[in-house]
Amino acid sequence: MSDANIAAIQDLYAKFGAGDIAGIVASVTPDVAWGYVGQESDYPVFGARRGPAGVGAFFERVGANEDIRSLDAREFHASADKVFVLGHAEYVLKASGKPVSTDFIHVFTLKGGKVARFDGFLDTAKIVAAYRG
């Protein structure tokens, strides 16, 4: 099961790289919880969203706010129904024009081969400071 879960999550990163957001949204459960640590009032991509529509809205916010230069998922580790991804991202915030470079941890919880929960963790202070200019 762990190998299948890792493969499912690696496929999501491939879809993201190809710009296939519809494919990502199709890979979540109807009651998915999706979010990045932090407050939406500090940065529009932060906060929690629910359901496939919420996941779609999340990616719309990413596209509206970030010019992603690289998203490097470096390590995949699985335990039971969870996949932990360690990586690094570099992007430019569109509102301020400031670059951001941050390591991240993405935690996916799968149910029946689909993502039931996504929690993202990164350097929120660095992003908020760059966003505010």
C-alpha cells in the first residue's frame, strides 16, 4: 500500500508540473480538506479549503499570486495512509515582485487511492514578509 500511495502522490506532482489542475482535483475525495498552515489574511494561498471546489480555488490562488520557478519534491516517505513529501520551492510573488525560496513538507492522507487531506508546511514568515513587500 505504501508504494501505491507514493506512486499516487508522485503522479499528483507530475500533474502539477504539466499544469493538469483538473487531474489533481479529480484525484481528491468529495470531502477533502486541503490547506497550508497560516492565515489567508496574511497571504491568500494560506488557510484551509474543503471539497474539490476548494482545491480548485486553492490552485487558482496559487496561479494568481505566484510565478513558480521550481517545485522540487525531493523525498517521499509513506506510513499507513499518509505520504510525507520533503522538498524545496522557489517562486516570485506577483504582488510584490519579491522572490521566495523555502523548504516544505507536504503531508497527504489517502483514502481509497484518493487524497482525503493535504497539509502544507513552509516558511510562512518569509512568505508574508515578501508578500507585504
